[in-house]
Amino acid sequence: MLMKPETEVGSHRHLLTSVRRVLDSDVAHSFFASPATVLAALVTLLFVFMAVFAPVLTSYTPFNPSTLDLMDSFIPPVWDANGDPSHLLGTDDQGRDVLAAIMYGTRISLIVGLCSVLLSLLIGVPLGIVSGYFGGWIDSVVMRIADIQLTIPPILIALMIDGVTRTVLAGNLHETAAIPVLILSIGIASWPQYARVVRSGTLVERNKDYIAAAHMAQSPPYRIMIGHILPNVIGPTLVIATIGVAVAIIIEATLSFLGVGVPPTSPSLGTLIRIGNDYVFSGEWWISLFPCLALVMLVLAVNLIGDWLRDTFNPKLR
Amino acid sequence: MTPGLKNSSILELNNLEVHFDVSDPIVTRILSRSPRKYVKAVNDIDFSVARGATFSLVGESGCGKSTLARCVAGLISPTKGDISFNGSSITGKKARDRNSILRRMQMIFQDPYSSLDPRWRVGDIIAEPVRSMKVYDSRQEIIDRVDELLVQVGLNPRDKNKYPHEFSGGQRQRISIARSLSVAPEFLICDEPTSALDVSVQAQILNLMSELQEALDLTLLFISHDLAVIDHVSDRIGVMYLGRLCEIASKRELFETPRHPYTRMLIETIPDVRGRKRDRKPIEGEVPNPLDPPPGCVFHQRCPLANERCKREVPVLITKDGSQIACHAAEEGRG
């Protein structure tokens, strides 16, 4: 950051005291007072752990078709009479282990969710600060674009961007670029909400006296925006971003379910659900159900954390 | 110091006007055929501040005194008129020219809670002006300066690592003062620096400011609605009403022989512990809407001395026995 405080801090002792302060803070108390939030945090951690350590937790490599054996296909979960102890949640039509596929799929879902929210923030936050700070025609232009984009559902925008890149990038190239394209399309589809929140925060902060004092100090506009306004408006934005991660995961799953997301060779949760969807009526319910449960749990957990953050950091609700 | 001499005045305002455009959005305006609307926050202001002295502006809420202060500070640009600082005009200056002005002119704000960035450490808050204006070359010099300033305003150098929320209102105002003094200005605009504080803390801050004024040879433009505070700090006082100056006089003259009817009314309102049951005349009526100020003298609707002329003709500031007054009644010797 540009205006990084230059005051020296005795880092080690400060770290200890700040850890203690965090554990003793109102936020920590309200966190531990809400069992649903604690559970949600644990579930989220579990999913993150699963995604990060997937190669350690399972010996299967569901993304590598050469290791798959079609003879292993359609094995039901282990508690079924025909189950196989080496495939806890059974296998799909390609002989992929469902549990392993969920782990690797969670990885893709989380990467896409986090990165696309990051991209939205990177677009939305600067635009929000600039339009709130300068006002006038810059504000009008940016906010009308945001308004127009908000009238179109994010899924449609993501579909459009995905479709365009599909025609631009030829076959194979598109498959390798699938994840960046997803991130790009979801990220572009959801910047307006961050821009709006940041703008309204900026409008409040801009009229406070410390900004006038910064003007008196001859701080240039970019430094006022980055040094003063950004740190003061970013809190509520990050809270929304948490819920945004859950939304982005859903959008990714929807796109993949529709078949325009990640390719079936490297399935995300949405792709797995779509693959399994074809076999629900023929009795192979597990292929679709377990990725579904994983997706619901993950999104619900992230959403609960987001809700809790919003309630805790919104003084009006306290 | 001899106030009144031309060459000794540090700040001069000539015909200063600040109008705010509060018109409806253009579409609404066209549809309802309403004209543009302006709030005339500051009108026709003329005064000068003598070097080393304290000039105070007093008036009710909404009379334009804060707007005037912000205009002098350059935070708002005037609609008309001219401000000269140290003999040269500073209105419409480009940013790089303002640098040299702002090193000599700083401001203290009213609300000690919103005037300090809650996310910044006190040391960084105080050092912001010297860093932005590049007063010092090395970091050590800045740190030394911050320590010196903290001691100067009665705080501890260790406080520079704390955040504003760890301080009381009075301490925050001290931090604000330290920030404004960091570039060693000669002119300080104080926009109601004590009105958000407890009375006991007010006295401390006012005493601190008097000490600093003495020690650093500061000139103050002091804004307040509190006559007791004004009485404590001022050398010369300007009374404002609805964006206009009614009277400018030395402190003694103003409090002993107020001549403008509005000044008299204000002084009537000062609470008095000794006088048992004083027959107070309450100020009648309310301040008119600045969107639609009355014609003639803006005070005539509430003035006991108003006559036909007051309703038609806007009084101008005239100099009389060393003080200035804008009142037809006083000019004609009525009342």
C-alpha cells in the first residue's frame, strides 16, 4: 500500500498482544456465541482442507483419464451390497472415484469462487471509490453502466462472455483456458454490487473532516483515495465479498451444469452434478447426489459466515 | 502590534461571496419549470485580520461562518470576490501554488471524531502534512518533529503509535492541533475547535491555543457560536448573520457598547450567574431561509429598530470610530 504507516512497531510482542486482543474482542465473542457460525466455519475449513490436500488425501487422479478404468464404472457407495471398500462414495460412468472427484471439484469451485470475487473487487472497488470521490459525470457514467449491467442476470453475462471466448479460442485452447475464462466471466458479471457499496461508503467518508484535513495537508487525490477512503470503506465490502464467494461458486456450478463451464475431463462440482444427472433415473443416484450435497454444504457454510460477518459488522443490526 | 494598519494585516477578504447551487436535477427542473436555486451562504464579506491577533467570527448556526472558514482555507472556492494572504491573492490558485500557502495556513476542525482518520496511527496523522508537503528529507526528522509536536500539545511521544479511538475528545483535539502545527504555519483557521467538547476541556484547549499562539506567533481566525469562548480568545470580532457581516469591532467595544441590534440581542443571551432575575428579551422569530432571504436588511424581520428603509435597502459596512457596522438604524442614530 502507498500510505503504509511508517511508524515502527515492535512486531513480536505486538503480535502476541494482538492475538490476545482478537480472542478477547466483541467479534470473537459473537463468533463463539453463534453455534451455526462455528459449525459453518468448521465445514468451510474442512472443504478448504479437502481441496488443498486432495492429492494427499486420495490416491485417485480423477483428472487423468489414462488412470481411469471403465471396468470400475457405476460402483455404488460402500454401504451398498455391491459396494467396493476402495471407493467410499462409489464411482461414476467413467470409473472415477466420486469422493476423489468431489475433492478435486471443490478445488476448482473454490479457486473459481475466490478468484472471480477477487477480480470483481479489483474492478468494482476502484471504480466505486473514483466515482464516489469525484462525483459528477464520472460518477454518472460508471453508475449507469453498473445499473445497466445489474438488469442482466450475472449468469447471462457469464454465458455471453463464455460464448464469445469459445468462438475466439479454438477447441483445445478453450479447454485449457476454461478456468481463467470462468473466472473472467463471473468476475466481470458481478463487479457492480461492489462498486455500489464502495461508492456509497465513499460518499459518506468523503465529507468527513479528515478528508478536508488531508486536503489541507496537500495530499493528492490518489493518496486520499488509497490511504484514507479505501481502508475506511473496505470492511463492509469484504463482508459482501464473502457472500459473493458463495454466489460465484453457485454461478460456476450452474455454468458447468449447463455444460459451458469447465470441461468434463476436469470436472468441478457443477460438472459432476451434470454428469450424474443423466444416470439418476437409471438408479445410479450417487454420482449426482454426493457432489450436490458437497455443493450445498459448501455454499451454505460460506453464506452463513457471510451473514454472520454482515450482522456483526453492521452497527445498525447490533 | 497595531491592528488596523494595512501592511500588518495577514489576511484580507474583499467582497467575498460563496453561493451553493442547490437546484433540482435538470430533468425535474425542466418538467416543473422551476428555476435554478442557490443558497447564498456567504455574501459581501469584507474584513482583514491583523498579524499576530485573533479575529473571531460569531453567529448562529447556519449563518455561514464555517463556509467562510472553509473558503479561506481553500476547501471551497468562492463564487465572487478575493482573498489575499500576506498581500497576494490566493483565490483560484493552482495546486502547486497552494503548497506554499498551505505551509503557512492550516486549519483545526470542529469535530475531533471525524477529523482524524480512525484507521491511521496518531503519528501518521500528525505527520501527514509534513509528508505530503515534503517539508523534511529524512524519516528521522519527521519522527522527531512528531515527538516535538506531541509534547508541545501536552501529549506523550509514545502516543504516536496509538489509534485515535484510544483518546478522549480533548486529546483528539490536541492531536488535531499538533497536525495543523506540523508545517509551522503562521495562520490558523479554527472552525469551532471547542464546541464538541466539555466545558472543562474547552478551557484546557483554549488555554493551550493561547499559549501556542504566544509561543509560535500565530494569527488565528476563530469561528464560534459561543460568546463566552469568543470573549476568551478574541482581539477583534465579526458578527455574522445569514451570510453577512453585521458588525466588526474590538472585543471590548463589542461587549461593552454593541451597536448593531443583532449584536445586542446576542449579548443579551449570555447566561449570567450573578444577576438574579434579569429581564431578558428573547430573540424573536427565526433565522430566515437562506434560499429565500428577505429583501433589504436580512435582519429587519427580527429587528426592533427596523423601518421602511431597512426593508428596501441592504445596509453596507461603514466604518465608525474604529469599528464597522452594517445597520441603517445605527447609521441614522436611531435607537
